[in-house]
Amino acid sequence: EFRRVLFRSKVPHRAIMRYILHYTEPGDIVLDGFCGTGMTGIAAQMCGDVDVLESLGYSHQERTTNQGPRYAVLSELSPGASFVAHNFNIKKNPPLDSVTIAAAIREIERECSWMYETLHTGWPATDRRLRPYLDDNPGKSHQKGTINYVIWSDVFFCSECGEEIILWHVAADEAHAGMRDLFNCPGCQAQLKKGSLTRAWEQRFDTDLGVTIKIVKRVPVLIDYEYSGKNYQKTPDNEDLALIRKTESLPIPFWFPTRSLHDGDKTSDPKNVGVTHAHHFHTRRSLFVLAKAWQLLRS
């Protein structure tokens, strides 16, 4: 139903404007009881836009006579289309200017940049060879780069020997830039496939919910970072792991959503791996930065 309404009812608002301009006067109320995605509301508002009227071919006299927004009352049975119509038509705050955004970025960098520092010991990102071990990092520099992103890998138990397996280390295929369907356990050498393995889980105390949660075990396996204007990659070292532990315990003094996920078509996917609330989608440092940005831009 949502798809039908979304794609069949999104009539161009400029086409609707012609009817509204012909049959109504400025200040009139237009009712659309089957509004779909709310284009009638957009059209009613745009009747007061001189530039749009001119682009539609209306003369100066017609623009002067007919200029002025109309008011729209919209109704729609589909919750999905109602949501879209609401967000198309709601009055939004004026956009933030570049000076405000730049000041917010500087403040975030001042407070949070230490969370994304890593020693420059990696290799050029153009080199796609896999290096799973700490000793594979070629550099010995004490200079620090800025992390772009971190790849995390799920952890499983071998179905034969019961040892933990880091999926990235056994299944990542550099030649095809993907994951192999079949791979060997590094301990017992048994041939395995992901579908036959059992996930490793861990428990942690969620300070935001005040309860202990159960979530799948994941470990960082690759860091992509920037140093002196160039991209590099590295295997996480002890300092990186210590930084992750430190940031994971950070208290966040700003508001962020902690609502539980509702039942839906796709929410079973995150729930099946222990992601049951909105803030579980982010690492702690990412959540801190997002919450800080929200607080700055709302103030």
C-alpha cells in the first residue's frame, strides 16, 4: 500500500498549482482527502512564489492578481504516505549558515579529535593485501593520523573444535574483494562455512538503559586513516584497542535517542544480533560525536 501511494500519487506540484490558481483565490482553503505524498499542500504553498509563477508562464498581471498562498488540509489513510506528506509540508527551521556549521565542527574537533587518533604505522590504502597480525604493520612512526573508519568482524565458534574464529581472518578474499563461502578453521583446519557456525556473544552493562545486555561479539580488524593528506590502513595495535576500551566507557552528557526498536519487516535483523535500541547502532565515540553535534546545532 505504501509503495502504491508513494509512487502513484507523487504528482508534480507545479501541475497541481495550475488547478489551484484557476479555481481558488489567495487565502482559500484546499482540501485533499486522498493526499498521497502531500503534493497538493506543496502546490498550495507555492502559489505565493512569484518566481515559480513566472516559470509557469503567468503574466505579470496574472501573477499580481493570483499571487498568494492557499491553505491546505491534507488527509491520507496510509501511515507511510502520511509521514512523507507531513515532512514535505511541515514548516522547517531556516537552514544553518556556513559560519554556524564551521564553528560547530571546530568545537567537535576540539573536544573529540583524540577519539580518532591512531599511530601512523600502516601501509598505503592502495595496497589491498590482507595483513591480519599486529606485526604486519610495517611502520614504526610515533606520529598520529586521523581515523576514517574501522572494519569490525563477527566472531564465531568452530563447529568442530569449538575455538573462536574471527571471520575476517579466515574468510576475507582480497582477490575478489569479498568473503569466501568455504574456509578452514585456523586451529583444527576443518573446512567450514559461515551458515554452519555458532555466533559468539558477550554481555555488557548498558549504562544508558541501566541493564545488562547480550550482543554479538565483534572485534576491530582493520583501520583506515589519513596521515599528511594520504590514506593508509593498518591492523589495530594495542594502543588502538586501549583507545576503543576508553571511548566505550565514556559518559555522554548530551541527549541521544535510546528508544527500543519496534517490530517491523527488517528490525528482526538487528534484533537477532542484540541491537535492540537506537543507540546500539553506533560505537560509543560515534554516538558521542553525533550527540555533541545535535546539541550544538540545536542550541
